[in-house]
Amino acid sequence: MTIREPNIERKSELKPKIVNGRFCLFGSVGRGYYTERYRATDLQDEDRQVSLKHYLMVPHFTEIGATIFKWHVENSMAIDPHPNIIPNLLVFGGGEEQRDIFVIQEHIEGVPATTWVNNAGSPKQAVDRLIHVLEGICNALTAAEQRRELQYCLKPGDVLIENGSDVVKVGDIGVYADHLSYMSISSHCSSYCSNPVPIVTDYWDIRMETSISPSARNCVYALGILAYEIVTGLPPFGGRTLSTLEKHLHEPIPPLVDRAKFPLPDWLLDVINKCLEKDPALRFKDASCVSSALAEGRQSDVQPTLANRILKGVGKLFGSKDKSDAND
């Protein structure tokens, strides 16, 4: 996925380069821990702008690991179009021993969800935007779960707000899914990784690596981590190290209320904290349950306000005045 903003700083500039005989790369727009993103043009349709994401897998993947990764991305391409999901359009191998992976995604003009929420004009608007973002992510996760593409990792750069529509767009659905099993420190994946290391330990639930049957509750934890970072600016445990994994397993999450950049209603704090429960059994069962909790919370905010208005109207009808009227 490509993020374009007026003052974006490109990490590097490239001369146009043709990849797979079809995609012309003309600039890198960012590099992650083991990926690099490029703006690209599809030479089969030169009016079509796409995003190419290059996964630098060579140090980590064996040949079978790369094959499994590509299979998961190809499987995600079969997911029915969804308004909250940035579709993966094509995946192919390249580089040394064909172990580098290239994923072509639809190009979305937008801004990162974290920026969008924190640039709100008021704390109330920031809360409303945060709820909107979480609801959009829940919709995307629910659609993916229906196709058994569980999303164990959600990073801030994977979530955009589309320019002009404010629609939440989630990228890399099907990419950060079961393939994480082949890139972890767990012994059961050693046959897939030539150099197993924790890749995104600050964003996902290590319990999935020791679970016989990972579930949507692991995705809920990832959603909680992302919500935590949107609100505070940092994940609860920074650093992609073995010690970070230990913190996820054994240390309590630093209280969100103490780190939040803007005040959150109690019910929303409760929802995020429930997503972050150490024991998966205490979390929401899946993203649809989180979505229901968000809808109920919204309603609880609206009802008292509506009730107060009704009472005030009844008072005026019968000639009584509330305190605010008496001071007018």
C-alpha cells in the first residue's frame, strides 16, 4: 500500500525499474523492518497506479517457507471485495533463489489512521474518529475471518483513511496471517525458517505461536495493540526483541488511561483493555464482538444526552426551569 501526503519524505529515489516484465517502479515511499514499498505503474494498463510491496525474505525463509507465504497471499486474493480491505492483486517471487516476495496491491490515496485520529480538532472528535477506525478494522477482520484468513498482526501503516470518503482501508489482509507461524522463534516452525527471528513482536500475540489452534481471539489482541498505539503514539511494549515477547507474555500492559493523548470514555477504555487481556479466553471472541461492543458504547453515550434533552423539554412545557435556564 502506498501512503502519499503533501510533504512525504521518500526514503530513497530510484531510476525507473521494471519488475516481472510488467511493473515500473519509480520511487520508494518507505521501508519497514523487512519490507520496502514502491509506487508503480502497471505497464499493461498505464493509467493504473498500483503499490508494490517487496518482502525481503531471503535471510529468513527457506524455499518451502517462501512457497507457503505466497500461497497465503494467493488465498487472500480470493476474498470477495470488501470496502474496508485493500485488495492484494498479484504475488510473485524473485531475487535470490526466488525467495524474495513481491505483492501488488491496489493504490489508495489516503493518510495513516493514527495521523487522522490525532489531527482531530477536539478530544471528542478524536474519540469519534478512533471509534470509526476501530469499526472499519473490525469489518475488515470479520470479512477476512469468514474466509479463514485470520489477521494476527495489525500495524499502524496497514490502516489508511481514504481521501475524500473517510473510509477505513486495511492493507495486507492475508499477508500477516498464518505465515507468521513460519517466521517466529517457535521450535515447530524451524523447518520453514533458515534463520528464525521474531519479526513484529511489538504487534502480535506470542500465544498464537504456542497454541495448537490459533483463533480470532489472537486477532482481537492485535486490534487492541493497534488501538493502544493510535491513542498513545507507541505500542505498549516497544522493540522487536525476545524480551518484548516475554513482556507480552508476563508483564501487565501499561495503563492506557495514563498514556492516552486525549481522554477516552470509560466504556471505550474497557473495550480496548478487554482486547488486551493476557488470557485469550477473557478477550472478545472475535472482531464482530468488538464491533458490537463499540456500537453499544456509542449508544450509551447518546442515550443520556437524549434523555436530558427530553427532560429539559418537558420542564419547559410545564413552565419549570432548570439551573441553566435560571442563570440565563
